[in-house]
Amino acid sequence: MTGESLEAETVLELAGVSRSFGGAVPVRAVDDVSLTVRAGEIVALVGSSGSGKSTLLALMGALDVADLGAVRIAGHDVSGMTDAHRSAVRARFVGFVFQQFFLLPTLSAVENVALGLLYTGTDARTRRSRAALALERVGLGARLAHRPSQLSGGEQQRVAVARALVGEPSLVLADEPTGALDSVSGAGVMRLLQSVAGRGTAVVVVTHDREIAGALDRRIVLSDGRILSDETRRVAAAHAAGVGSPSETEGHV
Amino acid sequence: MGELRASTGGCVAPSRLRHIDAWRTALSGIRSRSTRSVLSSLGIAVSIAALTAILGLSASNQADVLADLDAQGANLVVVTPVVGVDGDAAELPSSAPAMVARMPAVESVAVLRSVPREMHAYRNDLVPAGESNGLTVAAVDPGYFAAVGAEFGAGESFGEAGRALPEVVLGHEAARLLGVDLLGVDPLGVDPLGVDHAAQRIWVGSEWYAVSGILDPRPRVAGLDTSVLLGDAWAEQRLWSDHDASHIISLTMRVRAESLDTVRRMLAPTVDPSNPRTVSVSNPSALVATRAIVDDSMSVLVAGLAAVALLVGAIGIANTMVVAVLERRGEIGLRRALGARANHIARQFLLECIVLSGVGGIVGWAAGAVVVGVATTVNGQVFVLPLASAALFPGVAVIVGVLAGLQPATRAARVPPTTALKAG
């Protein structure tokens, strides 16, 4: 990352976060994780399946509550919050992108995007105009009235990205956003997410695709719920060297 | 987008969903499963239609029965003297008609007076005296016919002018037995065709009487159909020998239906304050009560069926909702991710129930009203459907729908967002 982004504000902060599941012998899906993500950063969260990536992503987005530790999103500690307040944090500060898009099939593209503002109490007219703007921003300005079934997979995922962005969140969390796409569409979506980060939003992308992870500035490797490595590289160096070598490290393990 | 947010450690306002948006969301949820929604709504509609039809039909029926009974004389009370030990009917006091007319709930009083017992009516003067056909001859004032609600099938009342003349009005059966039909007779008595006027007169006692009118059948007024009624002034002048006697053999009163019981209780002392026990008062309301009981037992039966239909409708809605919650886990997860609270999710499903059952209730009420309309038109009855049912029945439907949707909605709200998203 460049020097100016180091001065950028911390959007996401996890301190000693743990989350267990199960009954008699609980499994620690996330074990004592601490990390910070700043505005404008794009982070790859990688690891084998069952490493706790998705659980960690849910904790980062206040969809789930940690058993131990603190999660701070845009300065708000969500750990002790009621459902109503935690939901408000999601509505105002977090945008989610999922592998399966989760577009509602009976709604048009612009209506799907407008859903991103539904729980902020914004009125319908404003929701719609902002949704149209968000769709233009992802290059789908000509597809406002299309149903999801009339769009390609890549277009559908861009609609989903627009829905995540429409509320102008501080943090975008993407869970395998290219998992259901061909490589060309996938690359397009990744470029889109990188441009989102370029405008100052913190982006965390869960992926098991090494190529995608390698193209991002920072890579956090998770194994058995713990952070194995957390490396940040200069974009320029990464581009020049192909795979690139770590020049800066921000490990918290 | 580019702007950096300041780290505000303070409170966040709870996420909120506008009411209008909650309704829109519910509607779009219903539209996304239109067939199933229509079917589950239909279950409610059928039961509400049944309830509405029962209510309307029984109300229309009851109104019809009441109107019919009123027309027939259910609101007529007849006062007669108690028959004495010697078999001779006593007379009512001559003050009785005036006293009774003064009672506030009494709308009209008709007085029937006796004629000498040996007076009978015959087709003509050649018929043997024994063949009296069981017809009753009595004297009345011209207002009698209107007071008992009798209508003229032919001709008219003898009127004030004929009151003191040898003219008669015949009951329907009496006219048939005496062979009088008044066909071809001009009501004014002018007969350009020269029809034999002898056919339009009868022999009563020992004199000819002109027939001025024939009544329609009216079985509710006992004995009227077989009566031969002549004017009371004529009787006074020509028939009665004892001019001190009242000659009143019955009083027929039209009473306001709601005061029937009160009037009946006060009648005997009013008619004859000194000897109330010699006065007999008829009880027409027993008939009304009987008809009402028959109606009610029918209503209970069909209302039971409608309740079963309502239960089935509720199960339909509950089923639709349970399936919807299972099917739409992904959507639930998405909405939670977009900032919906658990109770926003519950509210969405409950509103869907309210819309489904409310629409079912309104459509059902309208369908029931149409059924009542058709049935009453076909039966020639009055259309009666209490207006309150238009609010009440859809209201009942909504309550049933909410009860049916409560469990699925709560379950939808309780699904952890992460679990819901995995299901998608």
C-alpha cells in the first residue's frame, strides 16, 4: 500500500476474536484473530475449506457475534450490541457480496440494488435514483429494468456489487465473489472490487483462488481458524515481479 | 465514496424499515409466489363467503318471515270475550274500542259486532235454510278491512255511504261458496253491458244484500275468509233489537311489533277493567318465535361448516408460510446482511399473512354478498346483509391469518443469518 493509505482511518478492527460452534466438543472456527483493515485497502482472505474464512467474514460484517474479543466496524464495537443496532451497522457501514449473488428473481436490477438501502429508512424515490447511479458505476446503466434471469453471471454479480455499494459503506465483504463465474467475468468483478477500494472503501475478499489472491495488495492466510500469515505488498512490485515478494508485513499472529 | 469516515465511537441508530416499505416487501413476496398465494387466499375466501352467505341468507330470510308475518297478521292481536259456561259468548264493553285505541303501541283497532244468531247468508232466496255453508255473518265499520290488513280482490268496501245500506263484503271462501265473483262489474255500479245484477247479490236473513267487494284470502285473521260482513250502521238500524248491548264479539288490533308483549299484558284490564278475566287475548308471537328457532338451527349447522372451512383456510396459509420460510432462507439471509433486524423478517412474513387473509376475507365477503343477492332475487326476498359484516368478516380472516402465520414468521426471524446464507 502507499504511504497515504497507512495514514488512512481504520475501518475494521478485530481484537482477539474467537468463535466456536458445536455441542459437547465445540470446534473453534475462529481462534484468537486480531487484525485491522484500513480505508482503501483490499485484502484477500485465503485458506483451505474449513479454515474459518466464511465464519471470520461473518464476524467482520456483524452477521455473527464473537464469543470472545472485540469487533469494531467504522468505530462501532458491535460485540455488545442488540440485534437492532448490529443490523444498523450492517445497513450503514457494510456491503456484502456473495458467491450465489442472492438477487431476488422477481425484481429488476435496479430494484435489487435499491434493496441495499431498504433497511436504512431511505425513501423509495431516493433508493431508486441512488440504485440507478450505483448500477451505472458498475457499468450496467443500460440494464436497469432487466431481471436477473436476463443477465449473464458476470452482470448479475456486478448488480450484487452495486447493491453492496449503494449505501456507500466503509467496508465491502465479498465471499468467493468469482466462485460462480468464468475466468473472464471473474476478472471483471475483481477489477470492479479493486476500483471500489481505490475510491477509499475497505474491501475484504474471501477466495481460494491463488491467482486472485496474488493480485491483491494484502493477503491474510487462515488455517484452523488462526491467522497463518498477513502480508502486504507494493502494488507496483507485485505487478513487476508477477508473483512478487513481500515488502511490508502487518502480522498480528 | 472517496470520503473517509471519522471514527465515531458513539451509538448507531437502530436499523429501520419504513411501514410503506414493509408493506411493499410483503406484496412483492406474495407476487413472487402468486399461484400458491392465490390458492391459500382462496381457502380463506371460501370460508368467509360461506359465513357471509349464511349471515345474509338468514337475515334476509328472517326479514322476509317477519315482513310476511306482519303482513299476515303476526302483529295483530285479537281480543275476544271468554266463552261463558252456557256456551254463549259474552260481549266486550262498548267502551273497549276507545280504551284500546288510546294505548300508544296500538296502531289501529277493528271492531267486529254480532248480528242476530239466526241470520245466515245464501246464494239466493231459494236455498234451503239448512245449507248455510258454515258462513259467519257479522257487522263491521268501513275501517275494519284496512285495520286487519285485508285487501280487496274485487270490488271495494261498502264505505261510509254503504255502512247503513244492505251491502256486504265477502271473505274469499264465502264468495266462492256463494258463487259471487264480481267479474264484469264496474266498481262504480254502472254496467253498460247489462250483466244480470242478481248474480252480484246474496240473500242474508230475509233480505237481498248487494255485494260491494270480495276480500283476498287472509287465513291469519281467523274466520275472515268465511265471513259475510255487513255495515254496523245497517245492523244498528235494522237488525239489533237490544240497543244497549255493545254487540262487540272481537277487537282486532295492529300493534307495533316491538311492544307486542307489553300490549298483550295490558290488554285485558284495558278492555274490561272490572272483569279482566272475561277477556281472552290471542298470542301471535308464538308463531314468530317458532320460525326464528327453525332459522337459528339451520344457521348453527352451516356456521359450523364455515368454521371448519376457516380452519382449513388457516392451515392453508400456515402451510404456505412454512414452505415460504424454508424456500426463502437465502432471501432471509440476504435481508439480514442488508441490515434487516430479526423482527423486520418476522414482520415481512406476518404482513404477507395479513395481505393473503385480508384479500381472501374481502373477496370472500363480496362473493358471499353476491350469493345472498342471487338467492334473494330468485326467492323474491328482500336483500338483507348487515353492513358490519363487511368489516367484521375480513377482520376475522386477518386474525386467523396472523395466528396461522405467527409460528412460521417467528421461525424465519430466528434463523441465524449465517445459516440462512448457507442455505441459499
